[in-house]
Amino acid sequence: MAGEVITMAHGGGGTRMLELLRDTVFPLLGDAALVTAEDAATFELPGGRVAFTTDSFVVKPLLFPGGDIGKLAVCGTVNDLAMVGARPLFLTLGLILEEGFEIRLLERVLRSVAEWARRAGVRVVAGDTKVVERGMADGVYINTSGVGVVPGGRNISISGAAPGDVLIVNGYLGDHGIAVLVGREEYGLELDLESDCALLNGLVESMLEAGEVHAMRDPTRGGLAAALKEMSAASAAAIELTEEELPVREGVRGVCEMLGLDPLFIANEGKLLAAVGERDAEAVLEAMRGHQLGADSRIIGRVVSGKAGRVSVVTELGPKRLLRMPSGEQLPRIC
Ligand code: MG
């Protein structure tokens, strides 16, 4: 496929499209359900409540330090399922391709989708391919929907945090957004930093084995600040963070200071925020630290009784500062 590019005919539903599926998409994704080319995949679900989510990915650039749009699409959707305690099972893959996009690059993205789906233990069972004219998209956009099952006894909800709960995060904040920014080479930034893009379902399983988790959220767009505001509002309780405990790498802090950004508002793609009852907090924290993606886990604050949506940062010396909800995205197209 060297040198070959996407043409409008690849989206036409005719022989060129069938060739693209046969020669490029199916060999790389190759799920038995996908290649039957039925109008809809059929599958059996194990017992439990069904979790269902969807996400679109428009990240720029398509390849960034620590990942690419394919990895991001799988991780983003798997993580959203994991945040409600679901075991992810099936994904769909919708591709919107720009005329002129190199098929070699498409193959790279699809290889990444296949690799991360395999690691997550999910199957890509259905998909769709559309092509738009040159200039009407930026290479490739991806939409993924995901289905999972929540095993009986799990009851995790964004509205489940309660006063007294401890807030735990599994590591450094803001790596994804800043890595993508560095990858754009717009500001001539030089920083040895990779996106934290990762699959969180394994970490979640080990947390839930260790104790009871009341609420979880992956702080993606809008960063930790948006995730906490949402949790506080949904759970009708206030949140207090300890400034000194908020983990931000030196490099990320430096770039943020230079560009006037707040690391608490920067996107993450491999982080989770959990509200855990005080009784189980140590056990859950220990389980997290024992997992590869949780080595830097720490308690960053508490849920307290107070106004819904009120998130404050307490410093050792100074007074409290209130976190605002971000009004928009500081960095567009980071996911
Ligand atoms: Mg999410």
C-alpha cells in the first residue's frame, strides 16, 4: 500500500471500498464478527447490567509522543466503561477519512487499534467507513462505541461520593494535554514527555478487589478540575483538595506557567479519580500502588459536606482557593 492514498471512491460503497476493507481494515482488525460484514454484529453478553458508551476522536496531530489516535480511541472508550465498574467487551469503530490520506498511515492507526483492543481484552465487532473531500477533515477522525457488563454487586456512580470519602488519583496530572501540545511543534517546545494514554480497566479491577469504590471518573477533557466539579455537583457534596498533594511533573508545570495554563485543567488519558470510603482507602491505595499504572497513586483530598459543585484547594500556608469549572477547552483537539 506504499504511496497509496484514500480517494473518494474508497467511501463509495462499491468495489474500491470493499478492497479497502478486504486489504487494509479486515487483515489488521480481523474479528470474526467484523469480517462477516453483517449489518449488525450479534453476540452473547454475560450476566449483569450492560454499560454502553460512545466517543469521537479528533486529536491533532494523529501521532503524538506516547500514542496515536488509534490507541487513544480504544483507551478512551475502554476507560469510560471501566469508570462505572464495567468489564469492557465489544467496540465499534467508525472511520471518517479525508480524501488523500495515506493508506500507510491508516494502517498504522488500525494496527494500534488492534493492539490496544487485544490488550484491553475487547473485540472490535462492527464498523463503518466514510470518506470526505480533501480539506473537509484532518486525515482521520474516529468514533468508537463500547459495550461492557457490570458484574453484580458493583455500584459505582459519579453521584456516589459521600462526605468522609477520600479522593485518590493514580499519578501525575496533565501529561496527555502537554505531550500533544509538544507534539504539535507550534511553540517550539522541547520536553521529554509522553502522553499518559493507557487502559485503566486492569487497574480498576484490582481496586475493586481491594475495597469499595463509591465514585470514579477519568479526568480527560477539562482535566482534574472538571472531573471534580462534576463529581461534587452529582454527589451533592463539596470537595477539598490539598495543594501540596497534587502531583504535577516539573516539565508540565513549566510549560503551563509559560503558556498561562493551569495543569488542573489539562487533559489526561490514563488517569482516574476515585472516591473511596475512609475504611477501605488504605487497601485500595495499596492495591493501586501495586499496579503498573498506579505506582504514583496518592490521596489528594476529601469529600466534605458542603455545597454541590464547590471544589476548593487548601494550601498549607495560604487560604483556600475555589476551582472554577472550565468554560471551554484550553487546548482544542487534544482527544
Ligand atoms: Mg470519561
